[in-house]
Amino acid sequence: MTEFITLLGQHRSSSDVVDVAARLGLNEVMDDPPSRQYLISRERGLDLLLEDDHVVAVQIFIQATRNFSAFSGALPLGLKRGMSQAEIHQVLGTPMESDLHDSKYSLPNTKAKLVVTFDDSTKIKYLSFEAA
């Protein structure tokens, strides 16, 4: 999972981004004008958000949605599928910000933050690693 964090800030043509995109099947491209694009694998529940051709976020769908399957890989930082917001706070500590829908963490020793989004029953729904 740390490979996702290392992608943040890298140019889309960097060997790391090209390798991860090929290995994980991030082969669908969706434009979000004027300067954003997504590299998507709906089957793996994963996408990279690019702004001006640099990775600004890695987004992981823990729960399936209408457009994405649930991510089947191991979750980072000791997180587990089905965890509640309270359980995540126990594992990761007190977030920088939190409300009923998400909790935001600064990741130590990185230039990244983690946003954990919850469903209506406060179960983990979605993760986003973002450039800080």
C-alpha cells in the first residue's frame, strides 16, 4: 500500500506510475476538464486522480458501488473491511478532522494525508490517499 503513497506527486509518465497502472489494469481514462483525469480500474475498485498530469490522489473503493467493484487487496495501516469509524479511530488515533461522513489523517513521515469515508452506518466505504 505504501506504493500508492509514493505515486503522489509523480508525473503520469514516470516509471512508477506506468508500472502500477499496467500491473493493476488502470487502463480506462476519464477526463475531468479542465486539468484533471482519472486512470481507472472499475474491476479492481481503484483509480488514480491526476491533475496537470501529476498524481494527486489514489482512491480505493472498499465497498462496491454502481460503477466500481470493491477493492480486494489488503487494506493499509491495519484497517479492515467493515470497521466502524470508532474502530478506525482506535487504530489510527485521533484524526485531524472528523464528522459523520469522513475522518482525515496526516500520515507521518510522508507528504500525504488519508481520508477515510464512511457509509450511513459508519462503516468504512472508501479510502483516498492525497497529496498534502
